[in-house]
Amino acid sequence: MSYNEKKVTIDLGGDLAPIELSTGKLAKQADGSVVLKQGDTMLLATVVSSREAKAGVDFLPLSVDYQEKYASTGRIPGGFLRREARLSDYEVLISRLVDRALRPLFPDTYHADTQVMISLISADKDIMPDALAGLAASAALAVSDIPFNGPISEVRVAKIDGQLVINPRLSALANASLEFIVAGSAQDIVMVEGEANEISETEMVEAIAFAHDAIKKQVAAQVELANLVGSTVKREFNHEPSNPTLRAEIFSATYDKVYEIAKSGSSKHDRSENFATIGNDFFEKLGEDIDDETKFLAKKYFHDVQYDAVRNLLLNEGIRLDGRSARTVRPIWSEVDFLPAAHGSAVFTRGETQSLTSVTLGAKDDEQMIDGAFINGYNKFILHYNFPGFSTGEVRPNRGAGRREIGHGNLAMRSLKKVLPSDAENPYTIRIVSDILESNGSSSMATVCAGTLALLDAGVKLKSPVSGIAMGLITDESTGKYAILSDILGDEDHLGDMDFKVTGTENGIVACQMDLKINGLKWEVLTQALDQAKEARLHILDEMKKTIDAPREDYKPHAPRIIQLTIDKEFIGAVIGPGGKIIQEMQRETGATISIEEVDNKGIVQIFADNKAAIDAATTRIKNIVARPEVGEIYEGKVKSIMNFGAFVEIMPGKDGLLHISEVDWKRLETMEGVLKEGDMVTVKLLDIDKQGKMKLSRKVLLPRPPREDKPNQGQAAPSADAPQG
């Protein structure tokens, strides 16, 4: 055997198989590689980091890619190429979960290009790999020599039938009242994301604490694996040059000026321009002949000046960049029915953040097809979030949605999905599009608020309105001071220690997303942040209600309508017709869109159109198709074909019966020629349906019976016309 494999096992209890972490067998040229196995699920995680940082880089160039191999579930990819293509939105979301958990734990001064790759190479369809990807990635770092202040791990915590469960099976999640992915180290929580059914703040804290207990076990297993491998010493690095004299000079020359600008309460653009002026004035004094390293350090140290000034202003004087107190939410205004041609629309503005959101109601054919290795099927609720460059006054190429847009849109989608009516109450496919027109902090929460208003404007019967708030945190470990901020600005997010987004109704929390940039968040601080978020969330809801406080009684006049019919399973084929002939003909002739699917041994038919006449016409035709002929009933039928023994007459769509030549008229007919022709309408009565379902029709029974002619007795001559009568 040419490899030296090391393994550890993690048993979290429950009915799932233990998790096995192994290294030394696959991908040995990577700096670190681990295979995670649980049941039939296997993940291969690798990590590689350059030995040196690129010049002029003062951040960590970290890329995290999670990809599912279709072979892992025995599937072949769709599309023309039939191979794995760019990451799907689902894979991007999992990549983001891992990235957000790992990134804060790298040393601040480590700036080498680092790539983490996680591949799903085998899958159990009931074991969700997203909750295992962070563990696999961190284990790969643990067995490498890459500097990392971990290990960390991620778990899914759910409450099912009133009990908290770690990493439940996919089939059990349908009954979950809360579901969060929680990431952390042995000491601290660093990331939380998930959704819930209007839970309390206390219930959320309990779930996070429960998840942290499981995380500690997984971290301990990674430490054990690193010790088995002998990877306890990390590589030395020096990626950040320093110039203490220059740093002191910049702080001395600019700190007080920056502090005063921060304290002035000016707008975002004015503040940015004033900060830039202070920095440029200092850079000019350095002269034009300074080397690249000095230029790089000067810009870095000036950023440090802004960082310290803004944080100290908050901690020492309680003053924020725009002059608000820590708990104050920026001014709000909103408007609905802004786009007259949309099915629903709203503008929501909070401070310098603005979302223009539209709602479009579609048919079943508009559902989004999801073709992934692990998750595939159809989605009838779609939310797209767009963040163009002009929203922040920047020039930026428009190259489609990036990872940030996908992540922000997913959080808003989760929030609104929780308050949508059931499928029985809402037959529509719904697409929401949030276009961010201005941004200065928390545009995803503006999307939640604007989405709620637009849905109400569209007449969608939401269970409750939803609002969202982004909370921030500024801390000073040396003094123990901290400040929790409601409705953070973009600069407060960038310069702060936490971005904690919480969405909910008046009844409780429906979704959250938390990212920490520091080591540690005390439970009392988390509880205080949640309580402060509730206060802000309810305030925003009150402001939204001033614009619209309930769904419109009806959809907009130009919005399409959907009628849903339930038919017996046996009639599905009759409605569709051979090769789709019948349903296509109905759609072409009525102008309605018709879809049909089998659910619970019944046919569910949806008729979709933007006018009542089209819906009524399609409904009548479908009801005729599925109607059952009744013996003794009279029907107006169309002659479909003429035979020498009679005619076949269609009395209902797709239902033909035989009108025998003997049942056409009371008089005896020798031939059908000239009696009826194809296309004639004829009134008939259904006499009988035999065991094979063949129908016997009659026309003559509906005609007046001619008077009966008297016939002479047999063997007796008929009397002569001249014979006497009497």
C-alpha cells in the first residue's frame, strides 16, 4: 500500500451513521485534503495556498468552491454539453456558507492566494451535504500547514416535533419549525443562517447554543486528526510589510481631522469625499518619488485611521456616522402600485438605501426547473436581487448576478416564503424582482420590506407582513466596551465586527443571517442584539402599514387569473389527447394556458389566462371532456364518420357513440347515402353503454312515430274497393 491513511470518527447520536474523516489516500499533492464519509455520502475537500503573497495585497484572496458531481447521485447532467458547468445557485450558496465560516479565522496578516474546493463525490439522497461541507473544508486546513486559527465546523440544527436535532434527514425537514446552519470554533459562533416559523428570540438562542455543543465535538475530532498526521506546526509567513514611523506620522497628521468628519453627520458621498481629501493631502506631502511599498502602506494606514476614528467615536461618544443613536432606524418612506403595468410593485426607501420591487404572477409553466445533482425539481416562488453599480455611484460592468447577489436574494426569498399562502390558496407561480436603486447598508432587508409591500399590492394573501433589519456591533476587547447598532450603514458594516440580519413578523423571527468578524460573541450580547432587532423590526412594520396594511381584496384588473379543476385520474389522457393534440387545440382556440399533472391519484388542471372569456371557454371544454355520459340523456352531437351500417356521433369531446342505421329514422333505410354527412349536428339519445364502454345512440326515438298502417289478415283477400262496407 503506497499511502498512509489516517482516520477519525464522529458520532453525533441519532439515527444517522457516524461521520468519518480520513486523509492520506486521495489528492496528496494538495496542501491538505480530507475525505468525509457518512453513510453513502462522501465529500472530498482540498486546500492549496501560495507560499508568498502578491505585492500590494492587504487582504486574504480566498476562494471557496463547492461542486456536486452528477455521478454522485447516478445522474447525467442536462444541457448540450452533458457535463458539470458553472456552479448553480445552490452550489454558490453552500460555497458562501463555508467561505463565511472560514474567512474570519485566518490570521489578519495572511494574504496568500488560498483556494478551498469541496466536491460531492457520492451522495445519500437523505443526508444533506451542505451541513458537512464546512467540516470537510476545515479538516483539510487542519491537516495542512496553512496558518488558520481553527478548526471550525458547521451543523444544521432543526426543531422537529418540538425537539432540537442536529443534521436531520432531508425527509424530516418538512416538519421543522426552525432550521439554521450554524458555524463556529470550539469557543465561539462565527456564522448563522436559516429560517423559522415565527419563533421567539429565546428559542433562536437555544437552538444556536444546542448547535454549538455539536460543533465542539467535530472540532475536537479535527484536532485529533491533525495530531495523527503530525500537522501541528503551521508555515511561517511575512505577508505584510510595516513602517511604524510612517504609521505614526499618518495617525498624527490625519486622525483628528477624520474624527471630526466622522462626527459631522454628513451624507455618504460627502463623507467619502472629505475622507479622500484628507488622505490625498497627506499623500501629496510624501512626494512623487516614493516607492510602491510606501504608497501601499500609506493607503493601508490611512484606512486604519478611519477604522479607529469611527469605532472610537461610537464607543466613546455614542455618535454614529450619520448622527443617529445606536437604536435609531433611518427615516422610511414607501409607495405601492408604482409600476402601473406590473401585477404588484413597491418602492421602499430607508435612509440612503432604496429598492424598487415588482411582483409577477405566472402559471405552472412558469415554474423554475432545478436540475442539480442533489436537489432537482420545480420551484414556484422565485426572487431575484439585482445590485447595479449606479446604486453606489460606481461604474461597474453588468455581468449578471454574482455570489453576493445570489446570497442576498436567497435570504429575502427565505423570509417571504414563510408567509406565503399555501399552494391550495395560491395557484400562481410568483416571481419577485428587487432592483436596488440606492445602497448604503442593508439592501437585502430593504428587499424583504419592498417584497412584502409589492405582494400585498398584488393581492397575494400573505399570512403576515414581514420586515427586516441589519444589526451591527462595535467592540473594544481592551476596555470591554461594545455598542450594538440598529440599521447599519455600509461603512458601519465594513468597519464593524458583526453583520446580523433578522427578518420577522409581529409574531416572531422567520429568517436570519449573521456573520462575525471577531473572535467571540458573548451570549448576553447576542440576546441584546436580538431584542434590539425586534424593536427595530416592529418599528419598520408600523411604517410599512402606513402605506398598505393588508392584501388587496382582488388581483389587479390586468393580472392573469387561474382556475384549478380536479378531475379523475382516468381522464388525464383524454384532456391531453394523443401527442398533446387535444390540450394544444384548446389552448390555441381559447387563448388560455392549460397545465395538468397527477397528484395523489387525481388530475390537477390549471387554466391560466388574462381574461374571463378565455378561462370560461377552456373550463367548459375540459368539463365536457371529463363529464360521464348518462344513459337516457339527450345530447347534441356531431357526425364524425359515416359507415354503411350507420354513423359515429361525438356526443362529448372525445366520446363517440354508434348511431346504427336502424336508429336513424322510423322508416327503413337501405343505405346511409344522402341521409347524414360528416360535420352534421344531430340530436340523439343515449340508449345503452355496454361492458366495453361502447355507446348505443338513437335518433328515431326522438322523432314522432308515424301512424301504424293496418295490414290485411293472412290467407284472406283484401276487400275490393267496390265491395259494400258495413
